Amino acid sequence: MKKSVKSLLTLLLLLGVTLEMKAADVYLLTAQTINGIVGKYEVPSNHKLAQNTPDSNVYSLKITSMPQAGFWFRIGVSGESNQMRPKVNDAPLTINDEGTQDPTSYSIDSDCYGNSNAWKVSYTADKYEYLTVNVDLTEGTTRRVWIEGKKKTSAGGSDEPVALSTDVEPGYYLVGNFFSEHNVGGDVNPGGDRATIEYTKHVYFKFEQQKDKSYAFSIPACLTAHAQILAVDDYDNKMVYGPGEVFKLHGAKNGTALPVTNGAVGTMGETPTADCIPLVGSATLAENGNYWDLETRNDNVTDDDGMYTFSFTLDGEGNPSDWQVKHDATTRVSYILGDMEGATAQPLFDKRERGGSTGRYTDNNVASLYFNGRNDYWCIGYVVNNVNSENATEQYEQAIKATPDIHVTKSVDNGSGTHDKLFFLGNGGRSYNTNDNRNKVWPNQKPFTLNLYGIKRVEFNANRGDNELTKLDGTYGMSGEIQLKGSNDQADFTINTMSMIGDAVEGTYDAKTGNWNYTSKAGDMEYDANERCFSLTISTEDEKYNNSHYFRFVANHKAEQNWGETEDNVTTNTGLARSRYDGADDVHHTCMAGDANDVQYRTTARGETEAASEIRTDILWNRPAGNWRIKFYPGLDKDGKDVSYYTISGTKVVKMPFTYRVRRFIRTYSNSVAMKPAKDNVKVYAAYKYEPPKEVKDCYSEGKVYLRELEYIPANMGVVLVGEVPADKQPAGGYEDGAKVNFYLEETDDLDPDNNYEALWIKKDQYKNDKWNNYLKPTVSAIDKLGNADTDENGNIAHRYFGLGNFHSTKYYKETQTGDDYIGFFRFTENGKSGANKAYLSIPANKTVDGGVGATYGYIDYNGQLLGNVADTNNNQSLAKMAVIFDDEDNGGTTTAVSEVKMDTADADASFYTLQGIKVSHPVKGVYIHNGKKFIK
């Protein structure tokens, strides 16, 4: 036998046959979305690593689409019961530069197998073009795992800073060179500032509107820096404002402090400062001798410490005008900052223990933060808890590397001192717990995170760090502590989704029964890291205002997790949403910024404890027709008291999501008021006509819809919108189908009140002999039971309904995997619906309905069966397919490429429908639509 085997091997080698070991099946295991596919912690998973070469023991997975700031994973191998995992949960993996000869890796020892724990990979959003996960399974050696990344190139050729965004959200910001140059930057933190202000860096300090309509923001008075006000409007135009000179703010080192302790300077208030002038603005983003020049108040004379509050008001034209800088020695401020795109800093205020302007602070800084299982946070601080050069020599020596004249702050007198710049403090990028210093934060570490979903109170204590850490290089003598209030493993408010639900919000209630639909996604809100709230923009009609309508905020689509009016306010009939927000001042709230309406969290469903006829704690909608942005701020104070509130602000500019489909960002749209693109990156189209196929062979015979470009969007008109993202702002590798990007629309005057819409065509001169037509029907308010057709008085089908989409997103394609992708209009199902602020295509079924419009602009009298549904004959599926032609392309338009998928499909509407357009499988006694005609059974 042995001789036979040896002879066989020799023969195979002679024949040139290579014997190879079977490659292993290696998988990346994660619960997150990688490369556009949701993963799982099971073998096999949806993410398989590939063998580098046929004889290699290294397996790799290239990741081109990843979560915004990080992901967790384990490694699984087919046939092995235990997965490769780190020894401790959240163990960070270093991202090596692509091609590193000796990359930093994680060794898989004997105790690195199991089905718990996961590695964490952290990075800056949009920093890497792609990442590669590598696993070495070489027999006889220790297995290892490592990550490589290819960074996107930047103008300076260096790492892009964390949390840097050149596209600043609208609002007012205090900008300056506040951050120490000793912040290392890279993928650790956002880095430091230079000698002058940089206007696209560290734009975190957003002014908040006050009840008196002024705007305010506070910063530590110990800082030495330049400061200005940056204004960003809805169109991304920027202006900087300053005091009209280099205005110095300082302590008592050179005489009298300015402002004096607890005093103020500026043009606001009852006694404006002499020689001060209103704010001076400039469209040139530069200091130009127009800024506040701050020098630390802790200058070893008075050391009154505290904070400055910068405030300003708007003039009659809406521009920043009068200003004030007020010193407050009783209060300190520090911050917590998330790594989400556009995030702003959350101020944390701390009072002195005994009140007044001297003595120790409580160090009880608490903020309600939002966690989504992925986002991370830094603390922003400046306090060194011990700068006594005699009993804290090593800590002092580290501190003076950043601030050479740091000393014990006299007004505090507890041995602590302050840097004159700010530092980002993290815990090494690990998930919070009280072990292994994961609850300690110190400079030049990656941010901390919580594996929670929802709102959690976090306390930052700058004086309760680890003294050993303060002695290390790069800490500059600083270390603080983060502590969770309440349970460590449970959010104060668990929030996977947040919604507005009620008859004030279209699509979230049944118009016939009045019942609220808690599972509806029509009122889903997005978390806004810039405003640190959940927000939703809706368009409403006067009916919601003239007749009382109500809503609540609902978490996780569960009726028993909701916020409504507070019991105290309802009982006393004070502090509720004012019935007319612009009415006379009374004891209720306008719900505007500066006069927010407070609400209360409940764990009982609406009405369970109240009479059904009197749901007292519902929230009244108090806005007329228009575009409104609702901002909801759920949270608790440091003592656990519910301090949730919301505001409603009118907006002329609406942010709308467009979906990427076949090389275009596209959607339908409608509104109760006239709108136009806020920028020139959006085009508007109406559906002018439908051209049927020359020969109808089957349901796949291709018709065409001709779209004509318009100047703007008239009120109550359905349109198609197409958006374009400049090449320099697109991600590396472009967009995947289904990706969403926000584009901006703004209110405009309806230029033609006489409905002479022909004047809106961009090519009106070319179309001067044509009459207006548009087959797109608006749904400013959602229609949940639209169906796919309507009927005339005789029960015959009058119109067929279609929705905009791309072929590969349809149920039909997902089941058949046949045919090229294209943008088109596809037949609704019998359960078809159209969401709020959208539109659908309604094409006449014959040439006589609607005064014969179909005879001129086209009609569809052949069967376009229900998309993705089964026809009446032997599981044949049908699809009405129409290519889209844009009149501004290729001298009259081109048809999107379509490959026919030939199938045997009945041409008649063989199914039975009720008069409401609902398909029925087994008709009983009654009147139905069958084969396009009335049928009585």
C-alpha cells in the first residue's frame, strides 16, 4: 500500500499536478454594517476573508465602506467551534499604514478563543480610503490579527484631524485659537491651534439663543487666545465679527482687570462701556485687527479664575450687533465633545463649594450625552490638580512643558492650577468601566465610549484622576475621571429610534379612526450632533393649526415610552404649548428657541391613566402652514430630574434626503408652499408626457416618461428632484446605491399665481407652442392607502399609479437577480402608499378620462401588473417598466439603459380588486374590478 501511494504521488508530480492543502474559510464576525452588508457573529458570516495567494496562510478583507467612527469584530474559521477574540472586551487594534513591513498585531494566544469580547477599531470619519483586516493562520506559529489602512490624501499631506468639518452647520460660533499645540492630532484627537484663528478647525463652541433673544456661550477665563464670532447662514455663507479693534481682556497683572471681577464690557446692557462700538463684520475670514485678545486671568495676582460669557444680539436686519463679555468668578466651565460629524461641545458648569468668588469648586460636572453604540467622546479640560513643585514634582514638571508659568490658583487654593489652553482628554479609545483605568481620562488619548443606546448622564471630575498618569509624558500633568450616574449598564433613556407620533404628524395616524400608529417611521427624527438633539423638519398645512392636533415624542416606536406635557403643568394649566405661538404673551410657551416647552417621560401608553376623551398630556401643535424644524432634547439633570424639552423654529431652508440610484441622487417631492433649490446642485422636473411602446407585446414592453426641467417647485405640485455632489466632496470610491445625502431647498414666491406654468419650463422658448401637463401628483400629506389605481363612476380603471425607483431595489429583481439596473417608475402594489412631501406618477388608463388629456400626453391601457407580486397564471410576475428621459440631457434627452427580461405574462388585469383598489384572492359577493371592468359577483 505504501509503495502504491508513493508511486501515485510520483506520477502526479510527473504530470505536473500540484497538491495543495484546502484553503480555510475565514470570516469577519460583526453586528455592524461593513461594505454595505449587515454582519453577524456566526460562522459562516456575511464577510469572508480571501486567501492572499493560493499558497499563503494570510487571509484579508478589504473594507471600503465602514461605520463612521469605528467597529467591533471577532474572527471565525469554519470547523472551529470557538472564535478568535481579544482577552478583554474593546481591546483596541492599531491601524498600521498600508504596506508596513512589521505591522503592530494582536497575538492569538490560547486564551484568545471564545464567543465573547471583541476587538475595537477606531478611526476618524472619512480619514481612510479603505481598511484591510488581516489574519495569519500559519501552522506551528502563533496566529495574529492586524489592521492596515490607506489614508485619504489631504492638502498638507498629513493626517486629517479628528472631528474636523469644513462644512459648518448654520449658526453662530465662538472661534479662536483655544486649543493647545500639545494636542497630538492624527487619529487620536483633533489636534491643536496655531498662533492665529483657523476658521475650519475646532468650530465646536456654538452660541445658544436665550429667552431675551440674545445669543451666549461661555469659555474659561484662564485662557490666553484670540476670539471672534463666526456666523454661518443656510447657504454656507460665512462672516466673522469682532469688536472693531484688538480688544484686550485680562486679569490684574498690569493694573485693573478688564472686565473687573464679575463685571462686564461691551455695548449691551443698561450701561454700555464707553468707547465700545457694535460688532464689525467681514466676509474675509481673517483676524484683521478685529478680535478679542484674551490673556489668562490666572496671572498670579488676583487669580479670580471663573469664566467669560460672550453674548450678542441681532439688529433689525438679522446681523450680530451689540455685544458683551461678562466675567463670572463663581462658575467654571469645561466641556464634553463627541466625534460625530459637525458635533459641538456640551458645556459643563461647576460652582464653588461655598458659593461666592473664592474657594474650591464642587467638581460635579454632569451632562446628559447621547450614545448610539458607535460614537465616542472626549472631555475638554485645562485643570492640573496639583502644581505644587515640592510635593508633586513629576506632575509639576509635566505641566510646565505646556504652561511654563503655571502655579497654584489663588482664588481656589487647593493646590491646583490651570493651563492657558484647552486639551482633549480620552481613555485610550476603550469602552467605559471602572477597571483598568477605563474611567480615567488624560490628554492625547483616543475618546471613550459606552456600549449603550440612548441618553446617559456622565460626570467629569478634573481633580479625581490617576496621579501616576499625570507623571507621564504627553499628559502635561492632567488626569480626570468620568463617572456614570445611576446604573453603569443601563441608559437613563434607552433610545434606538426617536419619533414624533400623533395626528399632527402626517403618516403616523389613521385618518379615519384617529388612532396613532406607533410603528410608523414617517415621524422618525435624526440625532443632530451639532445641536445635540433629535430633530425633524416637517411641512404642515393650516388644517393642523385651525383644528387642534396633537403629538408626542416616542422612543423605539413603543407607545409606553413617550414624552408629553408634564403633570405639574397640566394640573396648574401653566407652562403648556401656547395655542397660538405668535399670540399675546401668557403663562404658556411659544415653543420657540429661548422659550422651550418642557415635557415629561412616561412608561405608560398614552391614555392608560386618563379618560380616553381627555388625553390631557398630549402636546398641542401650535404652528400654521409652513416648514418647521422640531428639536427635542431628552435628558436628566445631575440629580436625576427629567429636564427634557423641545423647540419649534420656522425655516425657509429645508434639508431633504436624496437617494443614490444608478449614478444619480434622486427623489420625488411636493410642498404646500413654493420651494426652489437653495444651491445650483439640484434640478427640478415635471413629468410632461408618457410615450407608450410602439408595440405592446407583453408587460415588459417599454414605455417612456419625458421629464421637463422647471425653474422652481410650485406649491402643491409633484416633481422629481435630481441632486449632484461635486467630485471633490465625494467619498473615495464614490457612492453605493441606496446611499442618502441631504440637499437643501428654500421657500420662494410662487411666481405665477395664475397657474401659467408653461413659463416655468427652462426651455420655454423651445416649447412655446406646448401646453402645460404634469402627470406627477403631490402628496404633501402622506397617503397610506393609495393603492395602485383608481376607477371611474362605472367601475373602470381610470388611472394607474407608479412610484419612482431603480430596478435593482425592487422586490422583483431581488427575487430574480435578472436584468440591468435603471431609474424608472414602477407600479405600486395594491397596498401602495406615498409619503409626506413626495409625489407619485398617475397615468390615464385611456384617452377619455380627465377631459381627454391622455390622448395628447399619453395613456397606459395595457396591464402593468403589481410589482413583485404573483399574477393569476402560474406564478408569472409582472412589471410595468418605463424609462426616464430628462429634457436637459443630450439635446433632448437620452433613455436610461434597459435590458429586457422576457417573461410570459398575461396582459390583462386578471386579478380582482375592490373599488378602493385592494386586491382580493377569493372574491365573495360584491362589486369588483376585473380585467379593467366592473364585475358583479
